[in-house]
Amino acid sequence: SAMIPRTTNGPANGTLEMTTNKNMVKTLDFDATTQEFAQFDIRMPKSWNESTVTFIPVWSHPATATNFGVVWGLDAVAVSDDDALDVAFGSEQTSTDTGGTTDDLYQGPESAAITISGTPATGDYVMYRIHRDPADGSDNLAVDARLHGVLLLITNDAGNDS
């Protein structure tokens, strides 16, 4: 729920009810043919070392017969006090995963290190942009890829935020 679909080429908001136990699931549904983007923003903790981060996408897919590959990309930019908000994101890194079973939860492999653009500083507001890359040859899932969330992995250089 912390992710915002981009106004231009954003994924659809999805809601699923599982059949037997009626579990409710909210997703962002990324198209199989059009690159779509969503964003989430975090004011980073003081203990963050202002360096690279990695991510693991958490996703699922609806029914399809073959081709289950999905490529997720993430990039980011740090914004400090009194910085402009209209800033360029850095270079993305990707996580390529393969599904297979309808309505199973998948966790992709950890991405390579993502360099955050801007000049990261203690307590910065960092904007993260995630997308599905249907133009990548490894992304061959013919239906929407449903993003449930992202595990963001950071490195701390302090034991606490005091």
C-alpha cells in the first residue's frame, strides 16, 4: 500500500480473494507488454551507511499455460533538505525470477547493488522506482505480473538511530 502507481504508465491496483480461506491480497499488476512504473519513498534511517542497496521482489501471477519469467528493475535517487523533487533516478539493477503455479507467492533473487543517484546523506528522503521489463528477453510471462511488495536490503554503519 506504500507504493504509488505512476500517473503515466502506472500498473493497475489489484485485489484478490483466495478461493478456500478467503485471504485478501492487494497487488500492483504490471502489464505483459507495456513497461509500467510504481514508486515508493522512504526517509532513510540515520544508521544507513548512505551507500548502495539491493532488493528482492515479492510477486505472483494469474493462470497461464507456459512462459513464467519476469524481470523486475529498481532504481533510486536521494533527496536532501531543500533539494528539488524533480530529479533523475540512478541506474537500475534487476531481479529475474520464474513463476509457474497460479497464485503462489514468489520471491526473486537479490539484485546486484543499486547506486542511489544524488548525494545520499544522513536522514535523506530516497525515492525508489520499480518496474517490470517486458522488453527483456527473459521476461516472457504472457499475463500481468502481480507485485506484492519489495524487500529492501540496506547496510547500517551504526547500531541504532540515536
